[in-house]
Amino acid sequence: MPAKGEEFNAVETRVRAFTEEMTQRYPKEKIVIVSHGFTVRSFAVNAVQPQDPMNMPEPENTSVTKIICAPGTLQQYLIYYNRRY
């Protein structure tokens, strides 16, 4: 853990709670979230649930990631990750 920093699993848990809340509150809306790569990676890890989350690379600055959350469920789908335009 970095000095005075937050562990990855704590960020992942916080991101999961945020995603669940937004999905319940806005089930049919499209939401754009702008964040740091570390947090974007947490969103992606929550969507795909890889065996080793630390193997997922952190996305590049200014890249775009798209995740779809199925309304009425907690199911998430990673459509694309770290796409550069």
C-alpha cells in the first residue's frame, strides 16, 4: 500500500458500490464518468472479475472505456477498454 494511499481492493469495493447505486438510481440512463486510470481499472475489474486483477494494465491517459450495466441486475459487460481516439 502506498504511503497514505488506498489499497486497490478498497478502491474496487468503493467503485462497485458506486456502480450499483448509479445502476439502481438511473437504470435507463447513460452516465459518463471521468476519472484516473487506477479507478477506471477498478470499474473494468468489477465488470470482468479476472482471476488476478493486478494483471489488468492501467489504462492510458485520455483513453475511453465502456461498460454496460444490465438494468435490474448487478451484471456488467466490458465493451471496450483503454481505447484511444
